[in-house]
Amino acid sequence: MSRSGVGLDKECVPAFEDLKLGRDKSTKFIIFKLSDDKKSIIVEKKGTEPDYDSFTAALPENDCRYAVYDFEYDLVSGEGKRQKLCFFTWSPDDAPVRSKMVYASSKDALRRALNGIHADVQGSDFSEVAYETVLEKVSKGQGSK
Amino acid sequence: MASAGQGGPPPTMEYGGDEVGALVLDPGTETTRAGFAGEDLPKRVIASQYGYIPPTEEGGEGQYFLDDINILRRRGGMEVKWPMQDGIVEDWDGAARVWKEALVPQLCESLAENPLIVTEPAWNPVKNREKTTELMFEQFDVPAFYLARSAVCAAFANGKSTCLVVDVGHSNVSVTPVYDGLILKKGTQKTPLGGAFINQQCRAIFAQRNPPIDLTPYNLIDKRARVDIDEPAHPEMRKFPDQDIPHTASWLKWCQDRLVHDFKETIVQTYQQPSGSFSEQHLATQPPRLYEFPTGFNTNFGSERYKIAETMFQPTLATINPDDPLPFDPATVHSIGQIVKDSLQGIDVDVRQAVLANIVVVGGGSLLFGFTDRLQNELQSLYPTVRVKIYASMHAAERKYAGFLGGSILASLGTFHQLWISRREYDEHGAGIVEKRCK
Ligand SMILES: Nc1ncnc2c1ncn2[C@@H]1O[C@H](COP(=O)(O)OP(=O)(O)OP(=O)(O)O)[C@@H](O)[C@H]1O
Ligand SMILES: [Mg+2]
């Protein structure tokens, strides 16, 4: 159980596993949100758009979300591509404090259920989830666009 | 449930099938905050101290005075006691009186109806956590209880599950790393450079003037005449019915602290540049600011305004008053910058960057003018290659009451009922359950 008592909908982990194992070739990212009754975390959207900007555009400006993005980049050394799964906690400064509170205190319910995440990103504005910022973090400086 | 009128508890949580508003208690060394879960601000903010007049005859009962207004009144022989030190309860009987005063009867008629969430500092010893639990069930008779780390509450209220919480309180400044919603005990650090120390620095500056500045508080003064700047003042003192019984030093200091607090809010300011660049000569050229004391005496404060706050970052600059020695050695006490370093030393290298980019600043002392900007500059100069980002609410109340706010929302979530320690669980497992449930 999370620090807030919020639980996990049964769709969440299978959706993530499909993305991780490439069973669902069309999905690039998953956005999770709190259910309307605020009792559990549910899958809001499976994103198929390949470009990163479509992913950030799917994050609301003044509400919170969780997301997993299948991050792909080329190594600067030219040794090929790397794929890394990245977990996002999106909590913009303008989100209502209640929403910030629920998402921050429920994160572990989802995060702990997902195995194979390479990097955790906490974003409070769009610059913090920008491609370059995340690339730097995920590749530890070894990646290029 | 009857519709909650103004001031009534919002029907936000379910407990045992009924909707009952939970109560929130956020006790600090200086003030105790209390209110209803679901509300952003505490309904009650009262002094965490109490006035005490010892019994006059052997075996008699002493007299207790609670809440600011009752402590403020001059009473011959009344001592002012501080049940909490460093955020930790030292005097359980006194703390229980203060807590009860904060809750009953203004918020509820009896504590037996509402679940209660209480906040605590990261360094609260296990023994105290159990004692608090026991007090709540045995003495306050609460139906359900939860003990929440105030740093975690503050982190969540700022939308962070991983961050570094810097709490500038009254008794100390603390740094608590929070990782995925749990405090990292090893990285928790504190230093006694909080609001109480700044008060002492203000007093030291007042004592240094020639003649020393008279801090007689308003409540002892009857009339005062306007005097020119730096001219001696001759206020008329009030007469009290119990004049022949002198007031105590602890009471006088308590009253003076309220006055010093006002001075801090209006005059003291944080120098912006990182440690090392502070120069009194340079600051002496800045325009000074006039302050009028309750006696009517008024004078200018120039570079002192900055020097007072600078000591949090450079304690070796502390003004020493031999009549009121510091409770620590300024040569060895750790500065705010230093405890952040100490804290990061104690945690995983991978976590360090993540928390430096997510520093949550809370506590009344952080409201010193310019404090958060200076902290940003200080930490960025300590870690020049890492991104340092400070999150500090623009609303003073959200910073002063961050622990309350976080605890309040947490306890109002529909799902939180699963986390309460119920009376039945307490009866079955004893106070030890708090360690398992309230991480
Ligand atoms: N605007 C302000 N400017 C400067 N100092 C302030 C301001 N507002 C409050 N303070 C100081 O902040 C301190 C109180 O902070 P806070 O309420 O966070 O402490 P506390 O929780 O009671 O104590 P502790 O955390 O040490 O247990 C006091 O020293 C008070 O004078
Ligand atoms: Mg405090």
C-alpha cells in the first residue's frame, strides 16, 4: 500500500509489461492518472505517437500525472542505440495542492510495481521533462539525439 | 451528518462507516498548530509554552496558564515553561496540556469522536513515538491515530516524493532527505541556528549599544512619550495589583521574544551573496532602517540588519554577549550550508543530484527577508556543477504550516482510513504498532 492508501488498478502493470517487452509495438509511452473516485491509479492513455513532443504535450499544464516513456537514443560513441524506460512524476507548480499531495504520496504504489525502470524524473515544469534534460539524465552524458 | 457550518469540520473522510472529520495536530517548539483535516490552514495556532505558578503550600496544586493571551498577562511569580526542546517533547505533562488546549473545546467537545493525526520531526526517538501513541489512546481517548513525519508531509504538499526538506524552525534548522516518501534517517541533520538563535543575536546587538537598548515589553508599559531618534526614553510603567510579587525572568524573556520577533520580521534581512563575500564595511553604506521600541526609544539599524541573519550561514560572525552566552561554540557549530553537505554525505550518490534539484524550504524562520534566495546562492556555490532548485511557497502560511497542510490533506484522503491505527489495533498490539504503521 502507498503512503496515502491509494491502490493500483489491475490494468497498470500489464500495460507496462507490454511496453517493456515490446509486445505492444505501437505504444511509446503510458500516462497514468488517479481514478475519479481517487481510490486507485489507472491507465489514462497509451501513446502511439513516436515523437517526444507528443508525449510532453499529453501532460496537463495544471494537474499531476505519472508516466512511463520508452526512451531511445544513440550513443555518442556511435556504438548504436540504447533503449531505457523512464518513469515520470509530473507535478506542475500550478497544480492544486491536493492533487500534488495525492500524487506524491501515492507514487510508491505504482513505482514499486514496475520492474525495469532505468531513471526517475520528477517534473514540475516543462523544462524539467524536456528531451535534452531527460537524455542527459538517462544516458549519463553518453547519448546524442 | 449535519451540514458543517462555518468552522465546522468538513465531512471529508470515512471512518468506521460514518463520516467523521479527522483532527490535525502539528506541535512545534514555539507554536502548536491544530485544525480539521481537509483544511489548508490551522484553525488554532497557540504558544507551545505554558505559564506556571508553583503551589504556595506543601501538597497544594500549582496553577497553569495556557494560550498566548493568558501567558501574556503579568502574574507575579509565574514561570514560562517550554515542554518541547528541539522539536521533541521533554515534559509530557506540559505538552499534553498544550495539545489539549489547542484542540478542546474550540475544535471538538471531546477527543473520543475524531481520528487524530499528529506530526513529528524525523529525529523523534522511538521511545517518544510510542509515548505519544500511548498518550493519545490512554489519556486523550482518540478512536484512531496516526503519527506523520512533518518533513514527509511538507514534501508531499509540495508535490515531491523525493526531495531535501530544509526546515528553518525555532529551535533549529534541519535537513531531511525524503526518498520515495520515506525519510532517510542517515541523512537527517540539524543545527541550532533557528529562530531562537536569531532572537539571541538580535538581543546581543541590542545589548552592544551604548547604553544597551531597553527591551521592556508593551504589556509592562503604561504611557510613553515620543522622543527624538537616539534620545533616551522615559516610559511610565504600569502598576499591577500583585506588583509586590515580581515577575519571573522566564516570563519577561517570553514577552520580549514577541517583540524581537517583530524586529526580525521588519528589520532583519538576509545578505544575498554566498558566504565569503559578506562585508560589514560595504553594508555600512546601505541605507539604514529605523525601529521604534515599546519604550519609545527609536534608532537606526544599518549593517547589523544583515549581520544578524548572516550568522546562520557563517556562525563564526556571531555577536557574543558575555551576559547571555550561546548554548554552543560558534567556531564548531555547523552552518546551514554545512548541514546540507553533511546530509548529502550520508546518502547514496545517485540520490544526491535528485534531491539537490528538489529542495523544499519550510518553517517560520525561512520567512526572514531574502532567505530562500540566499540559500539558493549558497548551495549553488557549494555545488557549482549540479542543478540546485529550491521550492518555497510564496504564501507565508504554507511555509509556516507546511507540516499541518500536508498532514491535513493526507488525513482527508478517502483512502487514508486504511492507515489509521485504530483503538482495537492499539489494544491488541500496544504502542509498538506505531513503528510498523507510521514509517
Ligand atoms: N516573517 C518572519 N521573519 C522572520 N522570522 C520569522 C517570521 N515568521 C516566523 N519567524 C520565526 O520562525 C520561528 C518559528 O518557526 P516555526 O513555527 O517553524 O517553529 P516551530 O515549528 O514552532 O519550532 P521547531 O521547528 O523548532 O520545533 C520563530 O523563531 C519565529 O520568530
Ligand atoms: Mg517546526
